[in-house]
Amino acid sequence: MSKGSKLPLNESLLFLKNAALNPKQIAYVFPSTRWLIRAIADSSQLQSAKHIVELGPGTGGTTKGFLSQMTEDAELIAVDINKDFIAYLKKTISDKRLSPVLNGAQNLKEIIANKGWDHADIIISGIPFSTLPKTVAKEIMQSIYDNTKPGGLFVAYQFRDRVGQLATPLFGQATTCWVFKNFPPMQIFIWKKS
């Protein structure tokens, strides 16, 4: 996404419609800004990764930002439970490195195995952990931990810090930073799996 670019109207409307209809799945009314996307991409060290998973890509603003930072031989699996978002990604992003998948994040082992990977180098999540039922959130976090390679990264961008309560017992302490040029402001959490 270029510096002066804005979201296409149809992308904004699709995002807003789904945010209104599925507030616990989307949790944010507005898509990520270019500043947030850049900060997430920079925090994720995408240039050195081959196998990347994005959880909760929405309408693909973050996905496009990640693809622009990835090497030509890297691959990105974008996982979402929202069929409208997956259909939109398939229709609007024609990049051979991208595989949009309609599935739940708790099924990462199966999703990654279907791609022929053993583990992900990096898992990036915009899933709103603060709105998920506790058992589902724990199941997803365990799936993230189990499917991140040793030395790999888990990067989450969140408005609230529930993700920290879930991830820290598994991954240890996170490095964090805030991005205020977003509505709402977002905190980026970065964990390295030992």
C-alpha cells in the first residue's frame, strides 16, 4: 500500500459490514492503518522467513503489507473463519505466495501440514483474543505455540493485553510497542519461541 493510498470503498464497506455483523470476530470497526501494517511487518522480520501464517487477515490490508516485505520464495497462509474475507482475498490478491484458508486458528497443525510445512517461521495474529471464550482462546494459543518453530516468532497486534496473559506462560516475556497512528491504538507483542 503506498503512502497516500486509502482503502477502496468496497473493501471498507465489506470490513464495516462484517464488523457490525460479527463484533466478537472482528472486534475493531476500522481496518488497520498503513502505520500499523508497517510496524507489524517490521517487527515480524519477514525478510528472513520462508513460512509465514497470518491469523485474521480481514480484507487483506495487512496481508498486502506482509507480501510486500516477504522474499520471492516465501509463502504466506492467511487463515480466517469469515468466508466473506477469504473470498475477498482470493478475488483481490493474485500473488502465488499467498494461500487464503477458511478454517479456525486452533487447526494450525492440519493447515500447516496441508501446505507441506513442519512448522511456521512466523505466526502473526490480529485475532481479538479479548472477545473470545476463554477455552477457545487457550486452544488457539496452544496451537500457535505448538506450530511455531523453535527460534520462530509469534507477533500479535491487539488493543487489550489478554493475548499477553495467554501467550506469556508458553512463550515467556514479550517485547512490546504501541502504534498510536491507528484507531484504536494498537499494541504489538513479539515473542520468540525458545
